[in-house]
Amino acid sequence: MKLIPLPAFQDNYLWLLHDGHRALVVDPGDAKPVLAALQQHGLQLEAILVTHHHADHIGGLDEVRNATGAAVFGPARERIPGPLTQLAHGDTVDALGLRFQVLDVPGHTAGHIAFFAPDVGGAPVLFCGDTLFSGGCGRLFEGTPAQMLDSLDALAALPGDTRVCCAHEYTLSNLKFARAVEPGNADLLHYTQRCEQLRADQLPTLPSSVEQERRINPFLRTRLAAVQQAAHAFNGASPQDEVAVFAAIRQWKNEFK
């Protein structure tokens, strides 16, 4: 299995997974890079996985579906152009001989879902849309801090070697903020240097891994003393209130320059 991030727009990645013959794509916000990759590699698109309703994730959906006949799978609680199979937590999707588990991860949007496959070429894969980014998380457009914290907890509990396939190349800006929250985190410094080199070489920083994110992502570390102290310094959030700590860090990120 080959896992390929297809750049789109300014900083999106549309994820293509294929076995040399059949393929699936995640969140085809733009049809052009998807159709070009299918032609380049001689692939038949079997499935389209959709995590949420934002235009940069579904803008090319109809064109890709019409061009390929691929089946579409997406969140039951969001308005996604049909026809599609509507999914909720606990459902599964079978594609390319793989079985993907569906996880409800509200927060960025109310009905956001993620797709987790426990073994893709020897390691798990997570397609998490805009819920989890490397070094960050999605803005709370429709959900609450409590919902997003629960969603991130669920993703952080996945196996450490899970490849985290985020939908945006936000890593360097996220890491700049993470260093403001945890300036003493040596893992964060080393990871930043690695990602800076990747971008200098015009390579993606993604996929990350769940274990990497546990070590450097402030939004997965809100129960640690250093992050709680940073949240308290920002707006007086009580370290005993885990949702308030998360909300403070998210608000700080919203305002961070």
C-alpha cells in the first residue's frame, strides 16, 4: 500500500491510498489533483472517504465521483452531497481489502468523523480531517471545548505507531505556538528542527504519528503541569478544570501571532 499526500489549494492535503491498482481518496476538496494522480498511476478509484462538510474537503466530490463511479462514505450528521453511505461512530468501511473504523470526533464541526485502519502495510493509519493537526488541533467552529477535548483524547488513545494523516500543512505555525506553551520541551525542539528541514526540502511534514503528537502537541498535553501553568498564565484557567485548560490553550492559539 502506498500513502500519498496530494497538495491542494494553499495548504491542504488530499490523502490517496492505493495498492497499485485500486485506490481510495480522503476529502477531495479539489478534483484536479485527484484525477491527475489516478491517471498518472493508472489507478481505479474505489472509495471516497469524507470527514466533514467544509468546502475545502468536499468541493471536488461530485466531479471525482462522476468521473470514477467511486462509492462515497461520509458523516451522517453533516450535509454531504449524495449519494453516499452515511456513517457514525462504530460503523466500518471496507475498501482496498482494508477495514476502516469510524470514530465520531466533533469539535471542529458538529458531525466530524475520522477513519482508523489498524493495519495498513504493517502500521495503523488515521485520517482525521481537521480535528488533529501535527502540533495543533482544528478551530472550534461548531463544537465545544469539552467535545474537542473528548475527541482528541480518543485519538491520543490510538496505538502510538498510528500514522496521523492530517488535512493541512499547518505544522510549522503550530509548532511555533507549541513552543510558546512549552518552551522547555526538548522533544518539541527536536521535532521542530526536523520539520523545518522537511519544509526547506519542499517535503510534507506529514504523516505524523500518535506517539509523536503525545510528546509535542499542547492540545494532547493539557493535563500536564507545564501546559496547565501556561493556560493559567494566559487567562487564569484553573489547572483542576481540564476543559477550562483546553479552552484557554485553544483561545490562546486563536489569538497567537
